[in-house]
Amino acid sequence: MDWNYYDTFITVAADCPSETGIKPLCKKNGKTKPGIEFELLANNPYGYTQEELLYIVQRSKEDYYAIS
């Protein structure tokens, strides 16, 4: 089954009360999953599919815990 979005631009809901977003905070012992995703996407907008992003984040978390 394919869960990726193709040729789709996802926007903020019209009834969302927030006016701006914030960068996800890091933990004392390292980056969080949302933090890693944010950095990847901020540095390379539209550069990853959902599947690629999930894979990269999973690998980076595994590598981090293997080193720790």
C-alpha cells in the first residue's frame, strides 16, 4: 500500500488559531523526531517524499542511539 502524497500541497486549515509555527525543541539527550524532520525540510524544501523522510529520520535516530 502506498501512503505517499503525489502532486499535493498541504496547507494549514483555515480555522487554525495559530498565526506562525515554531521550530521543534530539542531534548537534553539529542534531537527529537520532529526536530530532525524540521531541519531536513527547512534545508531542502520539497526535496523528499514522505517515504524518504521517514526512512532518513529512522536511520538517523538508530545511528544516534547506536553511538550513545
